[in-house]
Amino acid sequence: MSAPTGAALRRGPLREGERVQLTDPRGRLHTITLRAGGQFHTHRGVLAHDDLLGGPEGVVVTSTSGVEHLALRPLLADHVLSMPRGAAVVYPKDAGQVVAMADVFPGARVVEAGVGSGALSMSLLRAVGDDGCLHSVERRADFAEIAVANVEGFFGGPHPAWRVSVGDLVDVLPAAEEPGSVDRVVLDMLAPWECLDAAATALVPGGVLIAYVATATQLSRMAEDLRADGRWTEPSAWESMVRGWHLEGLAVRPQHRMVGHTGFLLTTRRMAEGVAAPQRRRRPAKGSSVATPEATRTGEDAPAGDEPVGGSAWADEQDWSPEAVGERAVSPRKVRRVRRDLAAQRPGRAEVGDVAAEDGDPDPADGG
């Protein structure tokens, strides 16, 4: 029985081409790629790569100035935070929540929209395993190329369960997946509500849809459109925050810095075909979609008791550009530099040929 993809790279002696994480006495991390005869230069001496090649993990190597460094293979979370990136990555704390709360299981058929730099794809591939299927759809060909390089660099080559398409999910999904054949849909994109119909068609009854959005306005729009659609269970939303602790003798306290808000996660499940979701009965807040602001002030048309709330209060002409929701645009110059650096790390491999294009390459200005 062959080992799962990438498992051989997680054990055994350190080999040429592997990434190694070095930790200095002050806790600073440095990630290097081992090369025969290579050197790692710091302001406090030089470390020879040959001192690590062929040896085990968990060793301490000393620089020419006597500074010790602990050498270990980077964990998936370490790899994600140190790898080259074009688009912003999904943080490990959120990727773990996606895998757990969407119940991504070995052998699952998963569709992911918005590949970015490939961070979430790595966690999803780990979860579905070699016998599952992950179909990742990305609008931007340059982002898809960066993601392919990062994922193949982590797994040591192409993953048998992974397929990448360049295009818009609403165009790619109906042609690529049979209706009712997908177990999970993961949407990491600017306007996930635009893909609700395509996701509902592809998902099996009871399948999970999980969306990752950055702002409260996106979260609200997604929740209201799900309710208005009628084919989904009542959505649940949350965010996670990670606060480390300082551990030194009796000085045990929370660290002064923490990873706070990165994004919101929203989950819902597909109802069986032809079955309407039960209306949730709750008392609407002032200014909700059931009454106009004038009616709210005067009391006109207000429900007498707990009444069902439905419909979306969001106008279709809202500006959902990256700038409007506060996202920092990725400069074309940075993307070109990352692609060049990744190509240099993967000699002999094609670049955009690794990615299956759907309906041609979109304009990079479209976002992803």
C-alpha cells in the first residue's frame, strides 16, 4: 500500500530541495530551501546547508559566530505563513475551522472557489485525501499559477485529488460537475451570493456550503440572500480569534499581541430538492427588510408578534469592489515577482500549462 501523497516528505532525513525552518535563540523564524553547498547568511554568522542535509529533524546547528539555531520541517501552518503569495492567504485558524465545521471528510468531493495563493487548498487536500476530489476554481490565471506552485511545493508534486480551473464558478461548475454530485462547496470570494444557484445545483441534499468573507456587510448580504433563496437551512456565522500566552516561570499571562479578526465564516446546508426551508420566526429589528424606516418610526405595518422575516434588503447595484470592502489590492508588480521566484524554485516545470483554463483567461483586473 503506497503512502498518501506528501507523507514521505514529512518524515526521514532532511533532503535537498526541502524547506527547513530555523529558530534562533530569540524565537525568530527563518525558512530556507536546502541546497547542496548552499549557505544561509544572517547578521550573526553563516550556516551551511550541508550541516543539515542527510540529518534528522530537531537538531541544533551553529553559525560561524556561535549562534545556535533549531532546525525543523515547517508544519502546514508554518508553510502557509512563509510561502510566496500573490493574494492574501486564509489563516491556519480559519482553514482549520473550514475543514472541521464543513465536515470535510476523506473521499469527499469538494469545490473551492477563490484559490488565492493555495493556502486553503492544502488543508482541503489533506482532508479529502488521495481518494477524494478537490476542484478549485480561480478567476485569475496568475493567482492560479502561484497556487499550483505552492501546493505542489508542499506535497512534493501534483496531488492526484486536485484539479484547478481558471474562470468564473458560475460558468465552470455546471459544465464540470454533475448536478447533485458535490459534497461540500467552499466560497472564498468577494461576492459569494452570486454563486448560490450554481452551488445549490451541484450540492447533494444535506451538502454543506461554507463562505469566508472579510466584512460584516458581505456577511449580512450573504445571509439575507440565502434566506431569500429558499433552498438552504438557516445560516450560522462566527469568527475565531487566537490569543497566545506568555510562559516564563511565574509570568504566565496573555501575550500583548493576538491574531484578531481575519474574516467571518458562514455555513448552511442544502435542502432536498423541492422542499422549502422552514421559516424562522423571530422579532425583526428596527430597519429590517420587513418595514420601511418610516413605518418603523411610526409603527405602521409593524408585525403584531413574532413574524417570519425573509427577503434581502440589499440592492443589486451595491458596489462590491475590493476597494469598497476595504481589501488592499495586490499590485501586478508583486504578482510578477512571486511568479518569477516560484518558477526559479521549480526548474523544468511549465507555468500556466499546469492550470486547466475554462472559457479563456479572464482579465487580471477582475479580481479573484
